[in-house]
Amino acid sequence: MPKAPLDQHDDLQPRHAKAENPAARKKKRSIAILAVLLVVLLCGVAAGCGYLIWQQGELDRVAEEMRSTPEPVVEQPAQDAADDRVENPIDFVSLKQENPDIYAWVYVPGTDVNLPVLQSATNDFLYLDHNKDGEYAVEGAIYTEMANSTDFTDPVTVLYGHNLQNGTMFSTLHYFENEDFFNEHDTLSIYTPGHVLTYRVVSAYLYDDRHILNSYDLSNPTVRQEYFDFVMHPDSLLVNTRSDTELSIDDKIVQLSTCMSDTNHTTSRYIVTGVLIDDQPTY
């Protein structure tokens, strides 16, 4: 009688498989448990790394966005001979459609500061961690508090911005720590609907964490003059000032405030101050 044909896979199986040793089964079980634990651990590490990578990616995205933002024209724009107004390079109509809290634009030549300025009507701390679009973001935005008017007519207007490792927001204000840079860059501009405000940079220095607008009664002429004198002669180890300049009681100044990178000054602030020298109407 002919033999039944072999199954096509019979030759792959052992003819007489031996029973598995209990010790071997226990060893395999232990290896399987360790493998599962290792996978769980790796998943946790991957999740943590993923968040850090996402956060850095967000900062890199913001940095690239800031670098790609066209700088406003700071040279004298075209002007009608019969009109003393100049063209405003900032499209505030479009900006306010994106976020009504945008009310100004600050530009500091020689740095990467070329950014919109915002103010919330309900929350002074909103833009510490929300961007110009009103979305949560670690970089925040450049902003002023409700104590300041939005027309820059206050004796002192304080603009706040983060100091980030990727160089965005107010990070590059620290260029003014260098004396040569300070001497070579002596102006900054603030654009508002209807105005181009030009400020002379008169001082840059390390300051403590006191809240300027809450710590000084700047409505008091005597206090205001004392504060102006301090701005030009700060008691600070890190300071650059214009020796040919003194502030008078009727001056209008802006102060750009950011954090320090130095771990020895984690509660300190770095402040760049400009005094208004020109107010050009725009159309």
C-alpha cells in the first residue's frame, strides 16, 4: 500500500518534541516580565522626551517665525510735501483683526526685537504665557499692564518680555550689556496707529525685581524726578548710560524689562530705557 504523503510542513517539525523543562518555563516567564517592564519604562522615557522635544520645537518654531517677520522701515518713509504725516509701516488694521489686544509695535535696531505689543483689559498676566494670537505658549508675548495707557503718554511705560534661550522675545536686549553695542545703537522705535515714536536709548542696567509702576508714585513730580535720576545713575554693577544725558521731569520714557540668564540673578531684571525724542504723525 502506498504511504500517505507527508504534510508540506511536516518536515519543519521535530518528530519527538521533548516536554519543556519547568525551570526553562520559569526563566522564560521572568524574561517576558522584564521585557514588559522595560517596554513600559521606555514608553515613559519616550513620553517625557517627546514633551521636551515638543516644547523645544515650539520655541524653535517661534524663533523661525520671529526671524521671518519683516522688519518695519525705520528710514524716513515717503512724505507728501503738503502733509507732515509719514506712512506707517505697520498694518494695525490686520493685526487688530488677529487680536484686538495688539496696540503697538516695538523695534530695536541691532537686536531681534521687532514685535507687536499687547495689553489685556482684564488680566495683567495673560501674556506671560499666551502669544500674540491669544493662545497658550511658553514664550508669551511683549505686553504692558493696565496701569499704563496705550498711547505712551505716561511718564514711564514698562514693556515686559521673556528672555529665552532661543534668542526670541526680549532675549537680545542683553546685547546692550556690551559697551560697544550700547554706544553704537542709540535709538529704538515704537509704532502705534497714527504715530511713529522715536526714543533715544539712554541707559541699560541690572535691576532688582521691584514692580516699577507699583513701587514709585510717578504722579508725584518729586518722586518722578528722583526715579529719573536713578535711571541715569543706577546703583548697579552691570550698567551702561549716556554720560551726556539727564532726564527732566517732563520727559516720557519707555523701559523694556526682561529676565537675566545668569543663575546668580534669577530674581533680577535687565532694563533698557529710552527717552522720547520724536513723535511723527502717520497715515
